[in-house]
Amino acid sequence: MAVTIHTCRGNFKSAWVAEGGYDPVVEAMFSTDVDGWFMEFDSERAGGFEPLRALPKGKTVVLGLVTTKLGELEDKDTLKRRIDEAAKIVPLEQLALSPQCGFSSTHHGNALSMDDQWRKLERVVDVAHEVWG
């Protein structure tokens, strides 16, 4: 079993409640004794990958690059470029890919359809296979 933490910035009806980079909290986050962190990087509001420099060896960051707030499907090449950017800071072996959050934090849902959700999950799996094999 892997124990991880997700740093949620809000996901109620496709809205968010927090913005800004991880710089102010990354030391506290990465000092927790877990196997990895699910971190949201789906938009500019999340800041850059620079705080990943503090990632402890042997730990994993799951890059939440695919938004669950909107139905528009992310481009494969764009996702791969973003993963490459993060891999300049953290070894690729310590990275993974996922949606930035769940598709619905409450019964109200988000502004995307069930089909959009499945397309996004399929995109995550396809890109992960292409990047990590």
C-alpha cells in the first residue's frame, strides 16, 4: 500500500478556492512521512514546478495536469511537454500523471459530462504509457 496526500485547491461545481505556487508550503508538505503527493498543476494558478526541487529522494509526485473542472481534452503533446518540464527538476522515475482532482467533490458535479471524464482518464492512461512505458 502506498500512502499519499492530495493538496486540493477546491473543486466544487468547477470552482476553485486557492491559487498560488507551492513555495510557501512545500517544505511542510514534503516533511510528512508519506510515499507521495498528488499536486495540482492544471492551470497557471498552481504556479511552476520549481518547488519540486525539495522532493525527498525515493518519493513520488503525481502531476495533476489534467483538469477535472472543464470538459476540454488536454493535448497529448502539451501534457508530455509539461512532464518534461517537471523532469528537469525531478527524475522522471519520481513522477506520475493524473487528473488534478476528483471529477466531483460533491453530488453537484463539475462542468463536464461523463463522456468528458472518460476521455480525460483515457488520455491520462495513454500519455502515461507513452512516457513511462
